[in-house]
Amino acid sequence: MARSADGPEGGISRDSDDEPGGHPVPAPASGDDRRLWGGEERPCGDDDGDRRRRPRRVADRRAAERDRQERLLEEDALVRALFSQSRVGLAVHDALLRVTRTNLGHDCFRPLAVGRGDPDGSGRVARPVPRHPESFLEAEDAARLVATLSRVAETGEPVMGVPHRARCLGRPDDDRVVSLSALPLLDADGAGRGVLTSVIDITDEHRDRERLAMVSEAAKRIGTSLDLTRCAEELADFLVPEFADLAAVDFTEVVLVGEEPGDIARGAPFTRVGVAAAEGEWPAELYQPGETALTRTLETEYLREPAVQVPDLDEMRDAWSDDDHRRRLFLAEGAVSYMWVPLHARGLVLGSAHLWRRKGSAPFDRRDADLAEEVVSRAALAVDNARRYTQERRTAEALRRSLLPPSLVEVSAAEAAGSCLPAATTAGVGGTWFDVIPLSSARVAFVVGDSVGHGLEATAATGRLRTAVQTLSDLDLPPDELLAHLDDLVERLSADDATTCGPAGRIRGSTCLYAVYDPVTGHCTMASAGHPPPAVISPDGDCALATCEPGPPLGEAGEPLEPFELALEPGSRLAFYSGNLPPAREDHSPASRLCDALGEAARTHSSPADVVRETLSSLVPKAPDADTTLLLAWPRRLPADHTAEWRFPADPAIVGQAREVVAAQLASWGLDDLVFTTELIASELVTNAIRYAGGPVTLRLIKDETLICEVSDPTQTHPHLRRARPTDEGGRGLFLIHQLTERWGSRYTPCGKTIWTGQRLPDGTEEP
């Protein structure tokens, strides 16, 4: 045991290992029961506890130091492991955002570091010379990266998985996209020391997403219209400037007219339909929109293959320097890369798309070709739909035109001009129609109607209605009776259609207006089944709608139609129109707009065709949604001295008198060549009327484009033409009339019937 004095108090310090068992020897107590221990004054009762706790504190400190060293080794290993792997790129940016350490081995960082990982086996990661992102990335990409890192450094908020373009400086064509994460680096006091970034190359995934997004966007933007030209323009506009610097779309000629394309052979014509240029103006050295080129062997092979990309156009320039056709087809000035993509749909070749990239853009590669094929294939489906729509529309328009009379119709009773503006789409084609029908006794019928529905079915319904009206008009029925028969026909046809056609194919609910103008009296009698009344234009240009009250539409089983008679002043005009003309406006009613336009056009133009053209251009400045029809009739009065009329009693003795007045009247008209036949016709008709109908009997002669002879009686029994047998004593009168006249017939009148005949005037006869 060793003792030592410690201080003036003579305190004793003992080592715990001086006694057996290592326990300290207690110091003697003093009066205040305190001792000095190790230079400190401690209570005498705690000496034994302190001796026991002292070695424990030493052990704790040693364990803590060992843990700290292990953590340092772990952190060093972690840093070494992170900067040694290559799947996730790491970079340490200092406070100035300069790269001070990285594990990236990309060419962008070659000048920054000697190597990657642990090049000399010393466990130290190579440190690059600090450099700012602007020194190794393209300016646009560097600016975005600096903005992101500055925000992280200032706010202390990390960002995770943000897509960033990372193109090396000087190589803008080598497009790279990375997923960027950034964490702020803080020291022990919480002060910022820089930013740690991690990047993962997602170029392939990004391109796949862009491809899917582009294809999805193409489905939205291409094919919004069923117009072929618009489809081509939409495809070209979609590809420029996102995918190419120049784009052109060509269609075969058969596609443009809606026909089914066949096999493509050498010499097939292609027409340029849509173009787009990133710089705005289409190059003059290439084929222009609307120009047609003939395919050759090379182009024919291209049309049968998938997309063909030409990364470098220089070889083609050298080979085709003297070939004007191929220079205009392939070689755009300033272009460095080219791609040809055929438009295929249902195994048919519809056309082709031509794409160019200029200097500064990456050349086309296989990925671009795959993407272009997918986009163009979707566009080809839209083009094929538009082609079939065009075919259907052309068919409907051709059928509709075949169902309409000529646009200009001139008869002795009137001059008429009609126009039917086709709808902008096939869905609106086929609803409206008009007709001008010459009738007996120099009269003329004006008809206008509107079928239910649109398209081919409505056009077919229009044809059925027009044919029925022409057939019924040959019976010379009054307008209200004719429409009553037409209504019965529509009822029967609708019952048949109910089991065979859909709603679009039915004609129930169609409208029709039928008007008959008599040039002898100047009166126009009309009836309407649901159709708006005509407009009457006075000689001074004032216009108003006729007060004809329309009845129910055809097939609606409504009340009987009421006829309306209108006395026209000489020089008046009639305008018949479809129900959708004119469209309503807030400031004017449809009737007032129509009358204003007709009156203005009639005051400035003298021909019906000019009035129709001017009125339609005023009321319908663009293609209408549905067919729009306007028929303008210019009625004429027959001169009073071109008609002669006599009334006779039911006396057989007056037959000779009838022959005399006929001969005298024809002589005054200078028609001596027709005296014999007309006397025979008048004698036979008057005799039959007296014998079978009684009196009074009316005889009328009308000098028009033909010589018309009419005999009216009070009965409604129609005569029938038959061939008399050799033994018959009678029955040859109508047969003789049939042989001597050009046309003959009969019609009902309110007081009986009228039998009429028509003879051709001799050549050189002055017509009215």
C-alpha cells in the first residue's frame, strides 16, 4: 500500500488495485464527516460508490469512440459504394453549384475526373476539377438544371424524380433524358454547403412515353373532319415541327374522288394535298399542293414497304442531280434526312407521307420510323373513312342531281330558274327537291318539297315522291286532289317501310307544295302539305309571302287540304323555297329576311337565274348544314288574241257551226295547214259531248307552242281509247284523234270534264 499527502489537509488518494480484491480502503472520518478525495471535497458516505462508477464511465467512453469509428468507416464505405456504382449517377455540387465529385462516366464528364470508382485501390474516389453545369451541358439544359438546384439550395426542400434533358455541350442531337433527384447538403450547424444530385438515365422510357403520348395526341388531332384535304392537312400539321421540319401528304387520284384504290403500278398519279413547313413557307423546289406526279419503279416499291428512312440525303443528291422529278419529290434544300411513309388501310394504298429534317435536327432512325408508321397508320384510317364518306356523298349528290330538273326551264307559260345548294356534309344531303312540270292547255305546275331525314335514304325518298308527283300531274288533277292522292301513297309506303327501313328511310312527314299556273287567266292555284307558302314579288320589287295556309305534312292523316288561288299581276314573280331557307336571326324573322333578299335581287337583276344566285349568296354565304332549294318562276300571260272560246247547246245541228268557227279562227291565225285536221277533231269531240254528256258544250282553241283544241262538257265520264273491230259501226273517233294529234287527254273540272288535244304548229309559224 502506498500513501501520499495531497494538499494541506493531508488527503489520501488510493489506487483501487493496492488492496486484495481491488476495493479501496476508507479514509478516517473527521469531525464534519468529510474528506478530501483527489483534491475534491466529497461526503464521506459516497467514496465507495465513486470508486465503483469510475471504470464504467471509462468503458462507456471507449465504446462510444469505437461506435463513432465504425460509423465513420460505414459512411466512408457507403460513399465509396455509391460513387463506385454506375446504375445511379451521383454528383456533389458546392455552394456555387459546381460539380466537385461524381461517379458519372459519360463523355460529358470525361474532362472532369481522372477515373471512376477506386482507380488506384486506395479507397479514394477521384475528384474532378470543380465545373459549372454550363461548361458541360447545352445552355438550355444547363439553365433548367441550375434553376432546379438553386431552388433546392435556397429552400432546403429536396426534389425527387424530375425529368430533365441532359445533352452534352456541343452535341445537341444526342438527346438524353434523366430522372433527377436533388438533396441539400448541410453542415453540423445546419448551414448549406451544396447540393447532392442523383440521376437515372430514362431516355428509352421517356421516348416510349413520348411515343405513346404522340400516338394518343395523333388520335385526337387527326381525323376530326371527313374532308380528305383537311385530313391531309391535319397529318402534316401534326408532324411539324414536333417530329419533322417539313411534311407533305400525297393521295392517289382515285382516293380523291372517293373510289376504292386498286393495285399501285408504275405511272400511277399522286396528287400533293397537304403540306407543312416549320419555317412557314413551303419550299419552291418541291412539288406544290395540287400538283400531280407519276410514280416510277422506286416509288412503287416504297409504297409496298414500311417506312423508309434516309439518314443522309447527300448520296441521293449526287444520284438524282439530273432527275427533275425525283429532285422535286425527295430533295428539299437544306434537308439532311428524309423519310417516306406509305398510307395503308385495309390492305389498300391510299397515298404517302414525306418527311424531312434539316440541319440541326437528329437524323431519322428506326425508332422514328416506327413512331411515324404508327401515327400515319392512324391517319390512314381517318383518310379511308373520309374516302368512303366522299364516295357516299358523291353518290348521294349524283342521285339528287338526277332527281332534279335542269336549273333553267323555259316554257310558254313561264321562265323558271332553280338551284339546290348541297349540304356541307353527307348527313345533310338529299332532303329538298323541286320540279317544273308542263301541263295541258299551256299550263305549268311548280312543285317544291322536303323529305324527312338526310343522306342516301332521304334522297331515295325524294325520288319516290318526285316520281309520284309527276305521275299524278299527268292526270291533270287540281292541287288539293293531287296532294290527297300523294298523301294516300305516303301512308301506304310508310306502312311498308316500317318493316324494312329505319327511321331515315321513311317518307312520312315529308312536305310538298303544288302550284298550277294558267297563262290564259293569270291565276295560280296551289295547295300545301306542310310546306311554307311561296313569296310573291310584285313588278316594282316589293315582296311578301302568299297567304296560303299549309296543311299537315304528308302521311300525317290530317284534315283535307284547302286550295288557294292567287291572281298575279303581269310581271309578278313567284319564289318557292325549302323550309330551312332562310335561317332565322335575332334581328330579322326568316320571312322578312327572305323577302328583303328577294326584293333587292329582283330590283337589280332581270333574269330569274341572276335573282336566284344573288338571293342564295346573300342568305347562305357558306355551305349549309342541309340541302337548300330556291325556285324562282317568272309567269307569263298568254295574249288575249291567242285564245278563242265558244259555247254551244246540246244540239247535233251545231256541229257544222263548230267546224265553221274553227276554220275561220285558224285562218285568222295563219294556220290554214291545220284547218282540216282541227275541223275533224272539233267535230268528233263536240259530237261525242252532245251525244253522251249533253249541254252546254264549250269549245276553246289556244295558239301556243302547239295548237290546243279543248271541248268541255258537264259530265265526269272519261272517254277510253279502243281499237274498233271491222264490223263495228262506231268507236273510231278517239282512234282518229289519237292518230291526228301529237298528244291528247282529259281532265276533271269543277263542272265536268275537258278533253284536249295538241297539234304541232307548221314550221315557220310565229309562236307567242
